[in-house]
Amino acid sequence: MPTTLNILIVEDHPGLVANMYDYFEASGHRMDAAANGVLALNLLSQHVYDVVVVDWLMPRLDGIGLVNKMRIGLGLETPVIMVTAKGTLEDKIEGFRAGVDDYLVKPFELAELELRCRALSHRKPRRPRALLVDDLRYDLDTFECTRGDRPVALFPVTRTLLTILMQESPRVVSRERLIQTVWNDTPPRVDLLRRHIHELRRQLVQGNEPPLLHSVSGVGYVLRKTEGA
């Protein structure tokens, strides 16, 4: 029996999205869709997908920007197919350098897209991937976070912040980089970063647990074991 895939479509053309939904759902696949890269990042921080189908030219955050943030910001290795009208060799080189796994030029047949999705999903076995800082563990595949034996509750923004802080630990991450990672080119007018950092710090420490998330005055934040703890 054919494998059922969890597919995320990132495309701002509603007619094409509707056609993809009709075709892939009829084949038994499960679908989510986002009209731009910002919305896609929110979905990627909450769900696990077998393949992501990404258009290049989109508002707010385009396909290349999305793939960069997937690979660097979230540490995701989920296979990505770039589906775009940009079909020159230079375009394809730029896409593959950004971390795209496959490239399909519009117009295309949906049957071919499905075959490529299946091929990518079976290219290599999925291995559990986790980030570790002291007794804090965050699974990048299941989004489960624990400190010792205690589960840590995370929301989409705190999950994104924790990912980059754990990836960079024990290096300090600037406020500017954290804001850009979460809100891209539309930072909030109020200091929402401080509020989310406060919530993340509250979730990471309970009882007599030593703090892991530290502020560096005038620079940003760092995740590391408390000295002497």
C-alpha cells in the first residue's frame, strides 16, 4: 500500500493550492498549506512533515528565505521541493545552495510532483535529532522538550527561541538576531521578545533547578549551565 505523506504546501496562488489539495488528498496524503514563508515557519515549528513544497516568489518571506530559516534557524532537515517559474540554471544553483533538495519548474504535472515527494521522503531514513544543553533536551523531530525527567511546555515563539539558543549554546545570541528569526522584517512595536524570554525562563526552571537562560546586558541572551551549579 502506498505510503501516506504529511505534506506542507507553501504557495500564494490559491488556485494552484486547491488543485494540489484535490490531487494529493485523493491519493491519501495529509496536507497543510501556508500562503507565505512566515506562516509556514509557524506550522513548521508545531508539526512534523515528510516533505515541504515551496514556491519561490511569495510575499513577506520568499522561498529561499524560508529554506534558509528552516535549515539555520530551526535546524530542520525536512526535504524541500522548490516549485517555481524561475527555471534558469542560475536559479537552480541558488536554490540548491540554499538547501533545496529538488527543483520543479512551473508548469508541471501533479503526478510528477507526487513521485518526487515520495522519492524524497524515502531518500534516507529519518534519525532522531535532539539538542542538548546540560539536562535540557529538545527533540527537533517530535518537538518534545524535557529537563531531566520533567516535560517543558513550549509555545510556537518560545519553541523557536529555544531552538536557536540551544543551537548556539554556549555562545551569546543577540536580541537583533532573535527578533529577526521570530518576526522577520516586521518586528513588533512593543518589546515582545522580553515577554517571551520571561515565559521561556519560567518554563525552564522549577523548584531548585539552577537557571539555564541568562541575560547578557546590552547584547542578548545565552543558554548554558550555571557556573558552580
